[in-house]
Amino acid sequence: MTAKMIGKNILSNIKKVQKEYQTDIFGFGEEMYRQDYQNFKKVQDHWDELFSYAIVKVHVKVQLRRSGIRTKSLLSN
């Protein structure tokens, strides 16, 4: 449930930035530049415009550590 909630929040923030500001504040263009330089060169001049129409998928992996209480709770004192 935590992963779904975090993913939903991240995706809603990305969509809000795409719709309202139409600019890539997250650095997806820089990542595309590093991973796929040839295709990024084709869209480099109008990347912010294209980013506002991009379909973004978010995958979240959550790992909870030390979730159990091993000592006395502060609330019990």
C-alpha cells in the first residue's frame, strides 16, 4: 500500500508540472541525453514542449526496515 501511495503522489506531481508549467524540472531530458543521445538530439530544441505530452510510468519499490518496536514506547511512559 505504501508503494502505491508514493507512486500515486509522484505521478500526480509529474502530471501537475507537465500541465501547469510545461517544463522538465525533474531532469528527464538529462537522463534521456545520457541513455539515448541519438534520439535526444532529434528533440533537444523542443524538449520542454514534448515533455508536457510525455507518458510517464512510475515504479516504486518500498522496503520497510526496523518497523517493529523493540523498546518501550514513549507513549506508555
